[in-house]
Amino acid sequence: MRYLWHMKFRSELDVKPLSAPIRYPQSILLAGSCFTEHIGERLNTYRLPVLQNPHGIMFNPISLCDMLLACVEERRYTASDLFSYGGLWSSWAFHGRFSSPDPLLALQAMNEAQREASAFLRRADWLVLTLGSAWVYELRGGVAAAGPQGSSARGGAVTGAPALGGFAPGQAVANCHKAPADWFIHRLLSVEEVLSALDQILHRLFLVRPGLRVLFTISPVRHLREGMVENNRSKAVLIQAVHHLVGKFDRLDYFPAYELVIDDLRDYRFYAEDLVHPNYQATQYVWEKFAASCMDADARALMQALDPLLAARRHKPFNPTGEEHRRFLARMGAEAAALQAKYPFLDLSADIAYFTA
């Protein structure tokens, strides 16, 4: 006997296309959790004008809003914004990749990144914000002066009071820089706090860049160090706040990266060994859904045309000096030049140089 039904082992999420999708050569500023960089790297690979995480990876929405406000106001950082801990000079507003044993080098890197981000924001067409966690680490009150290792004289709220580095007590930090846990108050933001912070920065952004469109995502990375229940509470806060805003502004959109991994794939085999970060298969699946729903048809066609070029850049020749490889390079150089001529807004100069060197 033949049955006319078949078993389904998963519910595939049908992602609705954006009403105004991303197209070439629009500029895209991406900021947020480490998952932001999975999308950003792929957009960059396809030669879209991209700037990602100018202050480094950030997880909580308060620090993201602080970073964007600094870009809007074209802020410049000074020595008073730094603190010393563990032999490094750092800022509570920046990721640890900006830290340095030399405070002048740290400031130089921070201000260069800030200048680039401020300029990029003023011509950006898209802002992609990936929120990771509603848990924040807020600096405790205490003596602001920091010694070589970041501890202060006795006094203040805690023994070994935190180096404030230009931050006010109670302000959420973007990165803890492995400082002692008793330097911080750890708490879950409310939906109202997230809404207020995002709402205020959106108004400021639209004044600086009236045509800006914003695409929100929630990171599928699981913050299990907070606890499984606590991670779900955090994601719920972010989801509620973001969907409220998307319903309020017509230039805001939502891409369901979180739901694609958690509800569509829904399997630990799509996570890395730490059971926290999505693996290559998962991020590739999310990227394919992103391209299909967030990029316009012409952009997808151009990306497909670029695929042979990108594959050629990854090619490892058996004999780099052989005649066959030289012919391969010449052919790919000609194809890159033809693509550059057909799409003058693309910058394929590095690819052409690679194949013709």
C-alpha cells in the first residue's frame, strides 16, 4: 500500500524578503556580537563596501548604542579614557584588541578606528545590528585613579576599586578586560531600558544619515556562562525590544538569524564543540537565507558571477611556477578585468593585481 504523505523531521523557516533589499554598491556598517562578523566577512568577500565592529565585538545593546553615539558625535579619546590593568592600557568602550602596553599606541588605534567609523556612518546605506545579550556588567563606584595593575588605594565601594577610565559608576562596559568580578555589578536589562537606548540612538542616527536603513538580528550564540535559563531570559528581552522598534519605524527590518539556528536547524550537530557557537554548516545556512531574503536579484547575480573569481583566489596550485598555472592566472586576470569593466563600482584592483603579478 502506498501512502501519499511523507515524514518531516524539521520545520523550515520561510524568511520574508526585505521590502527594500540590499544592493550593490550600498555601504554597510555592521556592529554587535561575534555573529555579526560571519555575515560581515561574507559581504566583504563579495566586495561590498563594509565596515564591521569599529570598536570590536560587543554583546549588549547599551554599549552598542554608546559606540554609535560616539560615531555620531565624532568623539576623540584621550588619556583620561584609558585605564591600566594587567600590564595593558585599555578602554571600557573598546574590545581588548585595542589594548596595548603603550597608552599612546592604544589611543592611536582607538581614534583611528573612531575616525573611520564616524566618516563611514555618514555615507552608510545600511546599519546591521546584531544583539547578543541583555546581560550587562556595570562598573561599581570607587576611587577612579588606577595604578600600574589597575588597583586603586583602599577606599570606595570595594577593596581594590575599579579603574573608571572616563566611565561613570553604574555605566555598562563593552568589555570586562578580564578585570576582577567585584569591579562590576552584573544584571539583566529590562525591555524598557533596551527600548529607550535603541530608540534614542536611532533618532540621532536618522538626523546624521536620513536615508539610513537598519537591519536588526539577534545572535544565535548561546551565552551559557550566564546559565541556560538566564540566556533565554536575555534573548527574550532583546527579541521583545527589537520587534517593538521594527513595528514603530518603517526603515527598520529584522532578519531571523536566531530563529534559523534555534528553531529551524534545532540540533547540536550545527554547533561547534563548545555547544555555544554555530558551526560552519549553520553559519553557511544562515548566510544563504540572508542572501536570498536581504539581497536584491541583481546583487545575487553579481555574487554568483564573482564566485569563480573567489574560488580562484583560494586555489592552491600543485606547481606554482608551471605553465598550466600561469595560463590559469592569466585567464582569471582577464575575467577579473572584464568584471571590473562591466561593474565599475566594484573594486577588483587587488584581485587583478593578484592574478597578473
